[in-house]
Amino acid sequence: MAKRITIRNKAFTQGYICACATMMQEHGNGTEVYDCLRGNFISLDDLRKHEVDEHDIEVLMPVINEIERKRALANCG
């Protein structure tokens, strides 16, 4: 069953993703952002359902794509 999106949950997700995007913009594509997102990443669709700013998503796309790629590989075997 899908988790219900509350205002509090949406605000937390938006702030968390904004902080990750800011880290990436300020410090580059290091393992810190990957590690922060990997443990808490839901999906690109879920980020949009949480109304995360598209600019933040765009900044994080290299990391999001890598996480999704690794998850897809893990689910193949």
C-alpha cells in the first residue's frame, strides 16, 4: 500500500531534496549526495507527487539516474 502524502511529509521531502541539490551545486557530484539520496530515495514519480521543485530534480538527475540504474540491476537477478 502506498504511503499517504501528508503536508508534513511533503514539506520534509521538499526540504531534504533541496538540501541535497544545494550540496551538489556547491560541492559537485560526490558520494555524500549519493549516500544521502540512496537511503531515502523513493522514486522520480514520488518526488513529483511530493511537488519537489523541478530545478532540484534537474540538479540531482545524474544521481537519481544512477540510483535507479543500480536498483534495476539489483532487481534483475
